[in-house]
Amino acid sequence: MNVEKLMNDLEKRHPGEVEYLQAVREVLETIEDVYNENPQYEANGIIERLIEPDRILTFKVPWTDDNGKVHVNLGYRVQFNGAIGPYKGGLRFHPSVNLSILKFLGFEQIFKNSLTSLPMGGGKGGSDFNAKGRSDREIMRFCQSFMLELWKIIGPETDVPAGDIGVGGKEIGFLFGMYKKLACEHTGVLTGKGLKWGGSLVRPEATGFGNVYFAQEMLATKGETFQGKTVVVSGFGNVAWGAVRKVTELGGKVVAISGPDGYVYDKDGISGKKIDYMLQLRATNEDIVKPYSYEFGAEFHQGKRPWEVKCDVALPCATQNELGKEDALTLVKNGCICVCEGANMPCTPEAIEVIQEHKILFAPGKAANAGGVATSGLEMSQNSMKLSWSAKEVDEKLHGIMKNIHEACVKYGKDASGYVNYVKGANIAGFLKVADAMVDQGII
């Protein structure tokens, strides 16, 4: 494999798709050796086939606001690789959505889903729709229009979308209702559904829970736990909410959360009703965290990131490339011992280099935030079997999956010094399963 040639060719075909190209390069650089050791991969053109999506659906989404004005957004579904199961990945509704971001997310999803050991391929979708300031009726009309196109290429054994940024239980409900109307069937075509109509317990908090379970395993390799640790979390949505809950449960103290407007520092720790308030903040669709400071008398730092707060553990749970080189240097200076990604690719390559150079524990999102899609997979299983598991059963299965992912990362990522390169370990473990399936199924 010639990584530079592959990347040059890919950039010529997809110029300017920065996030997608960044994600592909990271994987190629870490799997190069194992790829070259297995000539059957080269013979079957695995890399050339893996880095391009199976198909992409792009469509317009016209909808009418409460005043009767017509708006048009863009909708997408990227079906990246279905070698090990139906395409699986969330829908993101946010003004920042573009094809590069969705291709990066779909590519990452291939390996993340593979790591869970569940039969799920990789995909992603969404729209540049902005729900801020929109009524529930407007959001409903948008979701229904979006599904008018999406339903043609999804299904419980074909492609099973879930939620992501901007797509929570409310949006999944509107989408599911329209799918059911169009397809004339009640099946598990979407995950993140309401508990009364096919959803799974623990799903809303699963990504955050899984992130903390993974960090717990990482800390254990150093004889550490969350007990008494100071933790900083970015974001304040479902992932951050779940992470704060589980850290608190395990004896840690979360002192900061953030939003696009800045971060709040709460020296007393975020627990109890403060955690519940995070859900209220998200439900407003205002996408700001400042009101927390008014509600609980915490410090608010306008336009800043939380990584300047002294902490033992950092959990980036907001969005891609939110933690840069200078942030990483600050974390190192302040004695941080573990950085565990709760979002998709929140750390820049330069930040990861700094963290790994200083031998700080670091886990990439494709491994550490796999708890969300793992629990989506568990929801699919429950739908298929027409039953429902208790919260305890789901949480135990989730915990077990995250432990297994950690073990796989250690297996393929530990170097001669004993340091675990979790990025390399996750990429190799995820790649091998998908690549072998592609070889077995022929060149198609």
C-alpha cells in the first residue's frame, strides 16, 4: 500500500473534502503494515473499494414554515460499506452538514460498527436544516419531507438510520411516523425510537455511558479509577449528559461542560438536578450553555473551550476537531492523564500527536463512542425478536461490548514499551473484520 499515492488520488477525486480526507488518512497510516502483510487484501483491491462509499443519495427537502413560507434544504444518505451487515449510522440535522462531514462520519462508522462485533455496516446521513427557533410543527414538516426521499433506500435489513446532532427522540418519532405511512409496515427501520413504540432503554445515554466505560478500562491499565478524579466534558447534549451521569456514578466530579457559545465551570461539580438541567438546555434548541451559569451560579467563559480547566480526565463529546494542539499542550501542562473521545474525531491530528508523545492515555471516537451504535444494535435485536430488555440487561450488554472493544484495541495497539496506541489498535481491529468479509464475498 502506498498511502501517499492513495491519498493524492483520493484528493483529486474529492477536492476540498477536508474531514473525509483526514479520516481516511488516519486509518490508512495505522493499518499499512497489517495490510501489506496480507497479500489477499491487495489482490482484492480492498483499500480502493473501502475508501469510496457504496452509494450516496442527495436530495432536496422542501418544507413550509408556520407562516406559509417555503424553504429548501439539502438531504443526504451515505451508504458506505455493508460487508458485515445493514448500513447503520445516524442522521445529523445541523447547518454545518455537508457531504465531506457525512462521508467522514460514514467512513468512521464502518470501523466503529465492526468493533462492536454486531452485524452492522457503516453509513451516515443528514441535512443542513437548522432547528433553532423552529416550532415542533415546522420540525415535523421538515422531517416528513426528508423521509419522503430517504424511505426509498432504507429498511430494517438494508439501512437502519439513528439519531445524531439535531436528531433526538422527537425527530426520530416524526421520521418513523412518515416511514410507517409510506412503507405500510411497523419495523425497526430507525433506532432511538420512543420506548412505547419499539425503542430501547438506555439508548439516549448509551454513547456517554459507553465512553466512560471505555475510559474506565483505560484507567484500569494504570491502576486508576474515576473515584476522586476531576473531569472536564465538552458539549451538553445526549453524549455529554450520559457521560456526566456515569462519571458521577463512578465517583468522579465533572466541573465543566460547553456549548458553541463557551463553557461553564462549576467548581462544586455537576450532579443531581444539574445533570437533569442539561436535558432542558438541549430541548430548547437554542444550542447555548450560558443559561446554566444563571441557574446554578457557575462561571461562564464566553467563546472559550473547556480544555483550559485543570482536570485528570478530558472527555471531548461535542463535535469534530474541537480540541487542537494548543488545547492538548494545556491538558498536558495541567496533568491530565486520560483523553477519551466521546464525539467523532473531536481531536485534531496535531492534538493527538501531542497527547501520544507524552504517553497520555488516548482513545479515538471510533472505539470510545461506539456505545451509542452498540445500543442501537441491541435495539435492532430487540425489534427483530419482538421483545424488550430491562435497563439493567441493556446496560450490562453495553458494558460488556465496551470492555471487548478495549481488549481488541489493546491486542492490536500495544507497543514494545507497553504503551497502547488505541488509534492503531481500533483501526486494525475494525479493519480486519470488514476486509476479511469483503474478501469472502468477492469483488462487487
